[in-house]
Amino acid sequence: MAVNIDEYLLNALKEDITGEDVSTNAVMPEPRQGQVELICKEDGIVAGLEVFHRVFTLLDEHVTFETKLSDGDEIKAGQLMGVLRGDIRVLLSGERTALNYLQRMSGIATFTNSLVKELEGSSTQLLDTRKTTPNMRPFEKYAVTVGGGKNHRYNLSDGVMLKDNHIGAAGGVREAVYAARAYAPFVRKIEVETENLAMVNDALEAGADIIMLDNMSDEMMKEAVKIIGSRALTECSGNVTKERLKKIKEIGVDFVSSGALTHSAPILDISLKNLKPTE
């Protein structure tokens, strides 16, 4: 991953272990080597294997994880995904935190992949948004890419996106685009959110690079794409469902963004089972 994730993982471990793992220390007061199996309980796309393993090695660098899988692989219900080996106390204490990451990331990758498949045969690209779980953004956005989606801007420093409240603060679409063009370096693209055809025309005349068609009906969006032509890139946003993607694909927008990729994807059910001592 492109960022140092250790600080995120350590904070998650501190959240789960504020003093000691009372249950584990009660049944396993002394170190003892063991192993436990990672088992998938439903079909999906795996994401976060390195994150899963790293949680344990932050507790004990000697923990090993044997797997033949890579992020992006398809997994099936009942499949043995790998075997974790190390101090049983560490395997027990790190279990929930490690699984939280793996289940969440794999769920996002699986859900994203199901939507990407609906866009096959077109040039429309599926994007995520900044609607991520606090302190989970690098993991969730990575999982989107594993599922075949693309990342929109990572944070507010990445690019100019003028949404309804920016437009309101500036006094209109044109005023907002002009202000952004004067302020932002020329290498940054300017995206502006529009809700009707009048706003689309204002964004075009002001020279926006990307025009977001927000919560438009299929008919209005089709007309907007026709008006814009090749003068700007187009992005569909709002009310993006799996069922609607076929129609969006036919309309021919360049991008379709969905906050649901990260805020509504269900986890993929994965468990650690069959723990046993090896010495």
C-alpha cells in the first residue's frame, strides 16, 4: 500500500486491548506455539491479506501466515484461505482486529466487483468517493481498486471539486469555477457539481474540466451528455444502484461515482477456526 499503515493498525489494536487480553491470559498464561486456519464462509473477492498478517506481526514479529492467495483472487465458501502460526496468545489477541480489516476490505472488493461487471463493454469507469469510514480510508480505497474500481480524489488536497455549498458560497457556478481557476495551479483539473441543464451550460461556459451530473434523471443526464459533447468529462453521481448501471452505461458518461462502495458494502464472512497447539 502507498501509505504507512502501521499507525492505523496500532491504534486499532490499542482500541481493542487497553490493558490486557483478560480472556486469553486466563486460559494461556504462558507462551505456547500453535496454528489456526483462515476460512472463507461465503463467495467473494479477497482484499487485505497483508494487512491481516501485519496486525499479528505488530504484536509478535515471529507470527507467520501461509497462503497461496493474493488480493483480488476469487474465494469460495468453505475454502481454506491460509494458516496462521505463532504464539497462541498473539493469535487470540489479534484475531478480531485482523479479521475486522480483512472482512471489511474483502466486502468492499466483492461489492465493487459486482458493480464493475455491470459496466463491462463500455468505457465508463466506476469511482469511489470520500464517504469512507473515519481512519479507514486507505484500506477502503485500496479495496475498491482490488475490486476493479478506480479511486476518485483521496482527500481535499488532491483536486478541486466544487459542490453545491461551494457554489452557493461563491455566488454561482460560473463564479465558483472562475475563482477556482484563478486560485488553483494550472495542472489541477476543476470539477463542478451540477443539478440541472442551466448549471451544465454555466459550467461549460466557465471552462470546467469535469462536470458532475448529480441526482439527474436518466433523461436529463442523456441531454446533458449531448450538450457537453467532448468539451468536458462527465461524471454521474447520486442514486447509483446496480440495477441502474445498465442505463447509465448506455448514456455514455465517462465516470460514475458511488459512495455506497465504501459506506454500504457488507463485510465478507471470514473466520479463524480450528486453533490448536503445535508443541
